[in-house]
Amino acid sequence: GTRNFKSLVSRNYTMKPMNLKEEPLAESFNCFVLAGPTEIFSDYELFQIDQFLMRGKSLAILLDRFQEVAPPGQQGAPAQAPRIVPLDTGLEKLLNHYGIKIKKSYVMDEHCFRQRMPAQFGGGERPIYFAPLIKNEWINHDPGFMKPIKGLVVLKASPLEIESKRVEDMGLKVLRLFSSSEKSWEMADRISLNPMMIQPPSAKAAMKSFPLAYVIEGSFESYFAGKEIPEKPQAKETSGQREQPGEGGPGMDLSKIERKGEVITKGRPARILVIATSEILKDNMMDEEGRTPNAMFIMNVL
């Protein structure tokens, strides 16, 4: 569901899908976009991401804290709503090390998209609290690429927290890009996104604005400083022979060669964009022509 995103980006940039299990991140690329991963990253893969950042490259991380799991279907039984369960990919520990924490909750906002209801359901509008409308006043226009952005809509976003001491110790610069309104609250623990079942908290004290996107700049410290370089997982064997990625004869263990070298422990100046939802890249959130604020925001960020 990201056809529009890929089409817009490919007009200006060269894009290449990467499989970190099979190939290293190429030096020729300046930005690695991690959009909605659901599998667990091995330490070998995390090491590649970390060292890409250490080389002064950029990471754009759009990470979901939950995933929808369809319940087992029974023939003849009515369809059940999917369960929403926490998602941990391993990227979270990298981000924590760099000073960014994604909370295991969703942000709900009274300033949200409102769905028009058909006449047979009573008409009117129904608030979709998990689709906050980000108004101009909650957008940081200081960065040049944010100046034309006057409004946004996000979907199923989790709140971000900055570990102030951690980023201060590393000498990093933190830019909040946008937040939810002051009429926002968190939904945690038992997550349900049935709009009919969601109500704002009765106590207004439970409401506050939540940061939803950050860019962090500077010289990051490697997560793998002082640790052994992770080994590349062994290739699978087929018909008694080992499959080898890349060049090399049968039986040549390239992983041992690739592990030579040292860890870059303190990186060149680099950037990380973090948004705790990948929904913003989907076709229902970005138009094909790139004229909506959401599309402009993503293109400007890249």
C-alpha cells in the first residue's frame, strides 16, 4: 500500500530495496528508510544500520509499536476484529541507545479526522481519535523543510520521548517536528481501535500534547562500541552444498572475511528521523501527485 510513496520518491531519487540478511548497506546511498518492519532484526543487521549511521549517513525510521493479528477463522463464524499486540523488532534498543524512546501506546486526539456517516447510520460525523489532525500551531517551522507544512494527519501513532541526558552527553541536537494537540491522551495496555468504543477521558488532567516526530542530528555513539562485531548468520545448505551470497567458490566462508575491520565507535555528523507509525507512507495518506501536506512533508524530509 505504498505505491504513491515509491512513485513520488523515484522521481527525484534512486531507490533500492535492501535485504540486510544478504547484502551490506551500500556506501553510495545517503539515507536508509526503515518503514514498518515487523520481523526481528538480528544483531548482524542492527550492526549494519548502526555503522551506516556512524559513516555520516541518515536513517528515516517509521516504526510501529503494535501490529494487527487476525484471529484464527472458523468456518461459518462471523469475522472477528484483529487483535492488536505489541511489536518489538530490536530497532527499539538501537533507538534507546541513541536517546529516543517509543512508548507502547497510541496517541488519541480530540482534534482528529472525522468520518462522515451514511444516512442509514444516522448521518453526521464520527471522530476517529487515533487519526490526529496536526494543526499549524503544533508544527515546528524552524527547520527550512518544515516551513511550507501547515497541517498534517497521522494515523496510529505512538508518542516519542527523548532521553535528555543521553542526547546531551553525546552532544546531539534535537528537533521536534510536530506534536498532537493539548487535547490528547494515551491508549495503552488493552488496545482497541473500534471508534464506537473510544471515549476521551473524563479527567481533563489526563490530556496533554505528545511529540510525534523528531529529527536528531550530530555525532552518535555506536551501540556496538566495546562489543564484538556480530557474525553474519550462516547460509542455508541445500543438497549438501552451502549457498554463498556474492562471489566466491563453494565452501568459502565469506562471513569471516566481512567481519574483519573495526567498529566505528563515534560517528561522523548524521541524522535520524523518527516517527512512530508507518501508516503515514500509505496510499490513503499520500496522494499520487504529491500535493497534499502529508506528501509534501515526506518529500521535504527526504
